[in-house]
Amino acid sequence: MEATSVPSPLGAIGIVSSAKGLVRVLLPPCSERALREAARAHGATLRAPDEASPFAVAVGERFRAHLAGQSDPFTDVPLDLAAPPFAREVYAAAQAIPAGVTTTYGALALSMGKAIGASRAVGTALAKNPVPLVVPCHRVVGADGVGGFSAPGGLSSKATLLALEGGSLDTADHAVSRRHLARVDAALAPLVRSIPCTLPVPDPSQPIDAARLFRTLVRAIVGQQLSTQAAATIFGRLEALVGPLDGDAPGRLLHQAEASLRGVGLSTAKVASVRDPRVGSRPASISRACPAPPTRRSSRCSPPCAASVGGRSRCCSSSSSAGPTSCRSPISASARACSGSAS
């Protein structure tokens, strides 16, 4: 039994395997600590990527290609799972779901010849799925169109995996956002309607995760004017360079040499954006406050706080003579149009 990690466009993937096949997959970004814990749990020997078995290397390469946009069903990958018969049946049914397509827990139960009431048991089995990607549990959603996802990144990772396959995980909030964007920008409306949504999916039962929002902001900056595949590749290189974008990531980015950041594929403008300390500040809301009110109203923004909405520039306006200045329209946090701390 061995445990190793392989690089991918989304970060490191952890692989635990035996002589019989794949035992466990840890989705990116897989930390060294998570890999060590998985190895200990399975009694596996930790191996460096260049010391891994041919089987682990081959499977890792297929994972990398899949996350770079080259869809792979993985149905021929041998598995060595310590799972009960019902769970194995669920995993086999999930493997039959085409890439980019979603089905509900209830529909999957029916496809197995079970009653619709077995949907809860199906969800429980998928929550314990040890080999995501090979068993594509991210393609199974709840009756609300979302469901759960226990891998790192939660539902945002689920949305990303579906988007890489050409699918989508749109919540009700996402649908409202897309309708608004299509309404205010007629030129971009066709793209807004056709491109899968990869916005983070919040868990209302959990407090705001500032580190996760920071990672989302950086991904939005990296992905500007790039294809999904190119953006994922560059973002993966960035996390390979500075480590997972959580915790003290803003500080690590600030101290990283500009040449190194340029070396992963970031433009000069994007390097400046991801190293802007305001990106790493804890965002309290989508709307951002400007640093100081303008001394007088003018046709130009002072300080620069312009948001491009529908092809037109919106300037700052003060709500009162003594009150703080704010943008006239709330804007996407990823756009970062306001110069100032989070409101």
C-alpha cells in the first residue's frame, strides 16, 4: 500500500493505492497533512511523486488531464474498496452518469431499482465515497439542484468539477445573479446564459469563510480573459508555487517575487491585483466602501471607484456630507472596483 500526490491544474491530488487498485483519492488542493493522515489511516507508505508506482503515476496523469478539460470516464480504473455491497452498487450506478450531467439522489436510487425513499441512503453512501472523480459523486445533486459535497472546498469544488465537464451547479441565488447580469449587459447576455456558473456556493449554516472568499477572488482575477482550461492551469501553478490559498496566503503572495508570479503565467496587471493587500482583507459584504468622500461632485471619480455596468462607468457618490462614500451600485467582489477596505 502506498500514498503519493500528483500535480493537477487545481492543485495536488492525493492517491492511495494497493497492488489491487485504487483505495482512496483526495481531491485538490490536497495538503501534505491530509496525505499523511490518509496514509496512516490505510497503513500506506508515503512516497514522493518520483518514487510512486507506475499505477499511481498513470492514474495521476489521467486525473491531471481530466481536470485540464480532457474528460475521462475512469470506468476501467481498478478499485480496492472496503465498502458494503449497497455502497458498491451506488458507486457503480454513479459511474454511469455522463460527464457534465447531473442527477438527483432519488433518481439514482430509482436507476438502481430501489424505491425513491432510498435517496437518503444513496446520499449517505456518496458522502463516504473514497474515490471521487473515479466515482463522480459531484454529478449527484439534491432535489434543490445542489445537494452536498464533503471534499475540500465543499459545494464550490462541486461546481468547479461540473463546470470543467461542461456542466453547471446553479443555485437559486446564482439564477437571480445571472438574470441580472443578462439584463444589464445585453452584449454579454448570451455568454452569461450559456457558460456554466462556478461561483462559490455558500453554506447558510456556516459562518463566512474569509480564506475561501480570498481564494475565490484570486481565482476570479487569474481567470479574467482566459479559457476555463487555461485559467485552471495557471491557478494550479500558482498554488503549487505559494501553497494553498488559505490562512496566511495573502502574506505569502505579498512576499513572493514578482518574477516568480509572472513565471506561472500571470500578467503584470494580475500580479499587482493578487498582491493588493485589499484583496486579502476580510470581505464583509459584496458592496465595498471607498476610502474617502470626494470634496465635490464632478464628472470624474475621485478617488477611483468606477464600476463598469452595462458598458457605462458609475462614479462614487456620497450619501451625506459627513457620511461615507460608496459606489452607487453594488458590484461583484471579484471586480474589486472600489479602492478601500471592505464595508
